[in-house]
Amino acid sequence: MSIRVTTIVITIIFLASCKKDTPATAEADIVNGTAKAIIANTINDSIKITLSGLDLATGTIPHIIELTLAPNDTTTIPRIDLKDKTRYTYNWNSNNFRYSDWFQFSNYQKLNYSFDYYADSNDYLLTITGKDRNDLLICLNGDGLSSSWKAINAFDAAGTSIWATLSDSAKTHSFVINRFHSIKHNYIDSNKTLNSSLLAFVLYDSSAHFSLATKTADQYILSSNISFLAPLSTQAQDTLYFCSYKTDNNNNAQYNAPYYQLVRTSVD
């Protein structure tokens, strides 16, 4: 052991410690503190975790800790390796990229995990767990920064290809999915002009299939399974289906055919 949800659950538990009377000569030790950070990996794969420390007083980032934990292993970061009065944000992924904090969302917001470290506090416990998902493998081939996608086919509600009937402008759809949870959509608008949108996206908590959605302006989904709309699904990690939608007065999504098939063209 050396010193990248599916919803992923990472919890911080403050471990109770007994307080003892301390002689006045040990006052410096009380001020400095002895709090440790304990990381427990509960999944059956090794994980890589990065803690980025933000000094609470100055707002600078003076401290980065990178660790690797074996499957179902626990490690302790001692007081000497931690910075007092520092906010540590941590990100992690399993070796096979099927477990990660990267695809954990709540109420359409990406969850960011951190804890404020004070040396004179109790110990901190970070428990790493989550669902087996392939979001990182689809979007970034694991450790990439972005991926590019292009429409190559289109279908009606019966699952019949209508690609040959579409105009060149209607066929023009491409996407770039970014590691920092944004997606760019290139398309031809109603004025026959090349246009694009750059939006934040959400990932839905599902181990059964992959599903990404935008919620404002240019509304659409990218999914490996749109069987609720047409008999279209895939297990391939380089293929998705794209569909635009509008939200009605009751906040229900109204999906619009055609339903496009996308192929991943590159990962950077």
C-alpha cells in the first residue's frame, strides 16, 4: 500500500476521543493537536485518492496528498502529514474506473466532498464505497479529459432508421463531454447556421445503464438505453443515443424524434 458514483457514498465521521487532564508542560501538544484522517476502502478494487488542501485563513492551496489503497484496505494519515486549519477536498476512483466520486449527483448537482481539518479535533474517518458503474469508461475511457461524439444514424419510435430521409443539417450533431462536468453540443439551428451550446450536465444514478442530461436551454439526454422511447439500447462503451426534449407546464419531459445514434470518435 502506498502514501477516480451507482450513488457513491463517502462519509466523514468524527470519532469520539476521551479527554484527559494534561499537565501544563504539554500545552504545546494540546495546541498542535493529534487528529488523524483514517481512510477505509470498502470496495473490492484498489483505489487512488487525492486530497487537495485549501488553507482556511489564506485561501491558498498549499497541500496535496495522493494515496493508493488496496482492495478493502484501511490507511491512516497521521497528524504530521496533515495541515492544521485546512479544508481538504478529496476525489477518488477505483483502479478499473468502475467506482468513483466523479459520477455522484444529488438533486441535479455534482456532490463535492471535503472536510475542514483541525489538528485539535477528533479523528476523521472517510469511508469509500459506491455502486459499480461505467460512466467514466464511457465518457472519458477512464482517465481522459474529454471525449468527442458524432451522430451516425437516426431512428423513429419503431426503431427504424430514417437517416437517409434527413437533410444534411438535421444530421449535424456532435458533442464533447468534459471531465469537469460540462458538455458542448454542435448543431445546425433553424436559421441553417452552425451553432453550439456549452452546458453543465447531470448523471443519473443507475447501474443498469448510462444516462446523461442537460437541464437548461438546449435540453437533451445521452443514454445507452432509450427503450422507453424506442427499441434502442447498447452495451458498447463507444455508442450512445441522443434525444432532445422540452419540459411541459407540469414539468414533464416531452421527447422529440428522431432518436440519434452517436459514436465516440476520440478521447483526449
